[in-house]
Amino acid sequence: MPFETLLYEVREHAALITINRPEKMNTWNATLAAELSQAMQDAEADNVVRAIVLTGAGRAFCAGADLERGAGTFAGRQDDSPGRNVRNVHPYEIDKPVIAAINGAAVGVGMTYPMLCDIRLASENAKMGFVFTRRGMMPELAAHLLVQRVAGFSNAADVLMSGRIFNAAEALEMGIVSKVLPKEELVDRAVAMANDYANAAPASVALTKRLLWKGLDSSPTDMMKAEGKPFAWLGNQADAKEGIVSFLEKRAPEWTMSVNDIPEDFA
């Protein structure tokens, strides 16, 4: 389907989703939120796609909320407000890896949203910030949990409470991004990373992702219990046999299973 605020294309096994409001620095509005949710679900439903890359057009990844509405920008995003009765699907809920390629300014929701992705890459010139406290607000989208898990409590306390802007090098040092790349290489490198997931079994990747996110609030004992059932199930599936045979025969694997084959009662 055509999108108003996004560009969507498939490059081999990678779905490339580009926020496309460059004249507005890709600022966030209700249409963008809904279309991102739809695009993520479209990519998940496409068996050709093995992973998703999210980036922005022009100079920004997403320069926060569209403030043209003033204070209503924030009030309109309360859970009990009109227009919020349809729940958007977030990147962590998608059964395929989601890679945020932060190409430029990423502030406010433009920074909390990529925290919901599995992997974050940044261009050398990217500027980032959880600027909510400097707008009289507070971070959202589980940022209070996720930032301290990836960056540590003290770093999270600093960037979330101060709302200050930091650069890509500091984001890398804190662990908020995993790689910093030249801007002209960023998207191609992210797409190459996404395409590499074609070498991994889709059902195995999906279950691994689910358990990684479940691990945010699990103990080691609880996690070992959660792993047991899907581990045993995968071991009895055709893709497990194919993984071994293709390795021994020194050829690329030919996976036959999809996420739709995963039992509904798994993680």
C-alpha cells in the first residue's frame, strides 16, 4: 500500500523503511506512528523479508514530535485520548530483526522509538538526545527501562534527566548504538546486515528475538525454563536437520519453515 510519510522497498531479503518527511526533519505525528506500525507488519508478513532497516530521509532520522500543534502534541499521545484506541505495533513486537540506521538528528521520540529496535547503528554526524525534560515532559516508550539496560544506570540517569544532546561517538561509548559509520555507508551497511539474516533460520531468529526481549524482566532460572520448550521443539524440526546437513555439505542452507510454524504457546 502507498504511504504518506514513509518510503518502503525490499532489497533482496531486507525491507528498507524510510521516514519521509524531510521538509519537517521527519518529525513525528499520528500518521507516521500508524504507518510505521503498518509497514512493520507488512514486512513481517512477507516471507521474502528476513530483517527490517529503519532510517530517515534527508538530514534527520526523526527530530522529535511535530510541535506545530503546541502542547497538544503531547496531550494527544496520552493513552486515554481520542485517536489512541487503535494500538500501534512496535519494533520489538515484530518477529524479525529490526535495525535502526540513525542517519542524522534523533531526538525525543526520534530517540525513544529506535530504542525499541533490536540493533542501532549511527552515522558519524548523528546527534541524539532524550530531550523531554527540556520540553517540560518525561521520556516514554519504556525508555526508563531500555536506556539503563543498554547504557547502565548512571548514563541513563544523565541523558534521560538532563535531556542533553550527545553525539554518535558518545552513544557508541555508552552502548546506545553498536556501530558508528560514515553517513554515505550507513544505509548500505545496515541493509547488508539485514540481508545476512537470510543465512539464519527464520523460526530460530524469531524465537531468539522473543526470548531476548523477555529477558528484560526474567531471572536466569526463569529464562532457562522459557528456553527449554522451544529449544526441544526446534531440535525436532526440518530446519535443524538442514542446518547440520548444509554445514557438512559446505553449502548455503535452504530453510523451509517460517514464523507461522511456531506454536502459539511459545514465548
